Amino acid sequence: MLPTLRQLQYLKLLAEHASFSRAAEAAHVSQPALSAGVQELEKILGAPVVERTRGNVQLTAVGAEAVRRAEDVLARTEDLVEAAKNAGKPLSGRFRLGVIPTVAPFLLPTKLPGIKRTWPALRLFIREDLTPRLIAGLKAGQLDAAVIALPYSSSGVDHARIGDDEILAAAPVGHALAGTGPIPAGSLKAEDLILLEDGHCLRDQALAAFHIDPPKGDDVFAATSLHTLVQMVSAGLGVSFLPEMAVRAGLADMPGVVVRPIAAKAPRREIVVAWRTGSSRAAEARLLAEALTLD
């Protein structure tokens, strides 16, 4: 006998909520029904999948492996259902798209109107988040595709290129680097930098491009968003990096901020649409990449 999809769904929800009552609520079933489904799954597998203690539910080693495999099975099943619904009708129905924060506000407003005109039956759900969580969402079947920036290493994910986005330097008016002409890469020092918080791929990509070690210590300035970062540069707190798409969108158009290219080979990040390897919506993700191509 094989586990049913319902049993796998119960286990997945139990892992997410660490509570039988909350998992049952998420599954829209009674707690006894969910508990019975998990017990039946344990009989089929021949091993316990959870350790039951008062007020706490913890996965066993078998349970953790079962959840990992269940997520893949459920994701592929959802892919199958969506593919069957939309057979012969690409980019129609629900499509869940993740986008990193350093791309979403500068790319989507110019591209989404054309996408809606081309595919009027498309119901696009947007989730803005950091790259690691978007990749996890792809692999767990919570997202159909995600717009991310490379380089970023991850197995089990394929991608289609949207275009390159140059990384520029932003300095306060009056700063030594705010003069005319490109800024020599060697003139950027870690102690002068204002960066995005850890977890933003733009931060890591910019530092790697200039061979700068991440600044350390309690006195390091860190911004939660590009908008905050530009405000900090405008206030004269230091120098930072901005993606060209943000500058073109007018993000740096404020008093006190000077944007300069980097001398020699300008650093760039590659913007792509990524999807889970083997996804039945890969062809649609490629279509979306074409529609999102950078101008």
C-alpha cells in the first residue's frame, strides 16, 4: 500500500505548524481526522513520523525525510493539475511569481501592464522576498517561478535570462568619489560603505565584484531597502551601490546624491526567471522571461 496525497498533505502541514490542532485547521478537517491520517501513514511506512509530547510535535528522522519527499510529490501534483487546467492555454489561470526586493519595484510596474494585455486570463500572484526564501518556495512548490539575480548557486533550479543590470556607485555630494567620471574600483573601501542587510544578494554580489570583505563590527551602517540606503547616502553617511534599473526608475533623483559608473569592467548582475527543475510550468516561465526582458 502507498501513502495517499491527503496523508502526505497532513504530514506537510503538521511539519509547518508543529501542532495537530493548527495543522487540522489549515487542512480544514477535524483534529481526530488529521491524527488518524498521520497514524495510517505511520502504519504504511512502518515507522513513526512524529514524536508526540504535551504541547509539542517534533518530526522523527523518518518523518523529516518523508516531509522532504512529500513536498516534492505534492508540488509535482499541483503542477500536473495546473498543466491540465491550462492545456493549450499558456499563462492562464493562477501563476505564483516571486521577485527579489531589489528588482520588484523597478521592473514590475513597467512590464506587468503588457503582460496582462498579452495574457488576459493570467491570474498573477506576486511574492516579494529574499533569494534564499524564493528558492525554497520554488522547491517546495509554493512558487511557480521567481525573478532573481545571478550569480547565486542553487541545485534543482533552471533559469532563463532577462538581461544584465549594471551595478553603479552612489556617493554624497562633496565626497571625494563624487567628482566627474567613473570611479576607480580600488578606491572603494569597506569602511566607507553603506550596504543592504545580510541576505540581500545585491550586497554580496557588489562586494564580490570589488573584492571587498564584508565590513564587520557594531558601527556598520546597514539598510533594509534601497530606498533607505539612498536616504542614508543623501545624508552624507557614506558610499553605496545601486542597480542601474533602480537609478533609471529615479530612485537616486534627490538632492545630495551623485551616481557614478565604476571604471574598467563595470560589475553587473544577471537577472533571470528561475523555476524548479522538472516543473510542468517551465515553458510558461520562459514565456514570462521573454515578456520581462530588460529594455
